[in-house]
Amino acid sequence: MTAAARLQAFASRWRPLIGVVLLVAVWWLATVLKVADPVLLPPPQKALQALIDGLVGGPLLFDFGQTIYRTVLSFLIASAIAIPLGVMLGAAEKLYRSVEFVIDFFRSTPASAVFPLFLVLFGVGDKTKIAVAAFGASLVILFNVAYGVMNARKTRVLAAKVMGASRLRVLVDVYLWESLPQTFIGMRNGISLSLVIIVVAEMFIGSSNGIGYRLIEAQMLFEMPTMYAAIFAAGALGYGMNWVFLTIEKTFVHWGGK
């Protein structure tokens, strides 16, 4: 490999970090120039130190785990409901069109607007947070799965029927696999939405732990480095979950569109 090729490969590998370096540089410069009150905008090294202290022997590690637990559980519940229902509705397009307004209406409704309803149904606690997140994520996943099924290639569906496949076999072996690329898009959006709803719920619905709780507590106590550390933790968690799904999608759905 030539020196130019090695340099190009090195640049390609580390190019995503350019934005991070620029962000930190702008932040550091803003603190040096005192663009904002130093109490409200501490230097990046203080926020980084608060993040390390919180994750190593501090409460942030436990909060991180609690948020992951709630997010993953709500996402699994949403997927278990939305994927089979989306396949069945997508395979019966007329039936889907008859309920499309209801699905789109609730999918477009901010999750925070249904917090009071779920509080009445489930009370204050983890059940409410998980239920609201599962509700919001399931609608996003259902929408994408149904459209993935409806856009399945008709030739494969007809070929399966000609070969005598039962309706159940067509649903599982054709529609489900044909919809996987769109399903993964829905799942990626669904787990991101679950995380957003869980963090917001931890901030405002009777929590004693979680990233959202840690963030709002730090803000109320004016512990700004801890607040920024919680924001970084939430962002890193969201990015990590999205990266995991992108990796799985590239590995198992590489045939999408072929």
C-alpha cells in the first residue's frame, strides 16, 4: 500500500471524529471567551471528569443501567406486538387502510400528551414509563412493517401461492422476509423513540433513578458538570443503540433491495 493510500485510509477511519473535535473546540473557546456564565457553561474537561466520576464508582453508572433496562424492555414489548400485527395488516391492505387513520393519529400524537392517561391506568412507577415508551415505539414499528409488507414484490408472493404455500407460510416466509429492510428502519426509529420517552418520563414521572432523573436533579441543584455528563450519557446511549441496529441490518439484511 502506498503512502497516499495509507493516508487516505487513516483519514477515512478518523473522519467521523472531526465533528467531535470541532464541537469540543467551540465549547472550550466559548468558556475561554466567557460567552456564557462559567457556572452555566463549565469547560468541557469538567464535564468529562464528571462523566468519568459518575460512571466509575458514581451513581451515573446505575442510572445508565436503569435507563437501558427500561428502554430495552419497552422496545421488546413494542416489537413483540407491532411486528406480527404489522405483517398481518400489511398483508390485508384493505384492512390496514380502514385503521390507517387511527394508527397515524396516535403515531403523530406527542408521547408526553398521553402521560396523564397512562398515569391513571398504571400509576406512578416503572410500569407507566415502560408502557408509554412501548406504546409510542409500537406505532412507529407497526407503520414501517405494514408498509414493508405492502411493498413486497408481488412476483415472490405469487410464486409462493402457485407452489401451494399456505397463507401462514406466505406471511412468514415471504411477507416477513420481504419487509425486513423496512422493519429494521422502524425498529431503529422505535428504539430511539423509546429512549427519548423513557428519559423524559424519568425527568417528570416520579423517578428516583435513571439518566433523566439524574439530569433534572443536577439542573435543579445547579451541578452543571453533572448535568452535561448526563446529557453526554444519554447521547452516547442513543448513538450506541442506533449503531448496533445499523450493524445488525448490514449483516443480516444485506440483500435488501436486490
